[in-house]
Amino acid sequence: MAEIPGMRHLAGKIDKAQAALKAELPRALLRAGHVVAGQAQRNVSGPRPGHLGVVTNRLRSSISAVKIAPLSVKVGTNVVYAAIHEFGGEILPKRSAFLRFKTSDGEWHAVRRVDMPARPYMRPALDKKRAEVIAIVRAVYAGPLQIGGVSG
């Protein structure tokens, strides 16, 4: 079998590139997740009615980016009421005929249901930061894949 000149050198560079990608890509994905989480936190903070209008800071402070597998990052929250704000929906009483709540004007209300409008904060965060997320991931590939002056 004939040996192609420079093939061992190229194979060595490919092995180094693979090792570099394996090490850096998970960190880059987590960094990208933090970018999206930060934007989601800012989105929650906007004024009503389009945003949530922060009252307790619980939802905003719970939004995070977490590595759940070597190449998988979850951006989200564990706050129970987060989904109703993101997607909207109907809230019904569970243990009585009425929902009872106090509004910011100090008045108490009793209603049979509440139709909560969607006030998304997670999806717009990804939409707004998509280009930055892509740039973070591309930067990881740009360095290790430069082989002989050609980048992938």
C-alpha cells in the first residue's frame, strides 16, 4: 500500500481537532445557554401587559442554563407557574367554586376562571440571541478545524 506524503501529519491534526472539540464544545454550549437565560431574565422584567412585571423576582431568578448531557444544555425554570406565563391558558379552581386573589389595587376578587394571555419570555430570548448562540458554537469549530490554512 502506498503512503501519501503528509497523511500522518494530517491524521495527527484531525485527532487534535477532535480532542479540542470534545473538550470545548460542552463549555461553549453552556455559555450559549447562559446567553439565552440572561435574555429570558431581561424579558421577564419588562413592563405589563406584554411582560410579566416582576413582583417577587422568583421566576426571573430561577431561569438558568444547566448541562444535562455532554452535548445538551437545558435553559428553563422549575417554577410551577412559568408555563402559564409563557404559553397562556385557562386557570380553574381546584378545591372550590372560585379562584380568590388580591390585585395590586388592594381589591379582592372571586372568579370562576382566569384566562391568562401568553406573555412569552423564553422563546423570544432564543429568537433574539440566535445569532450570538450560533457564533459561540461556530467559534469552537473554527479553531480546531483549521488544517493547512483551510477552515471548516
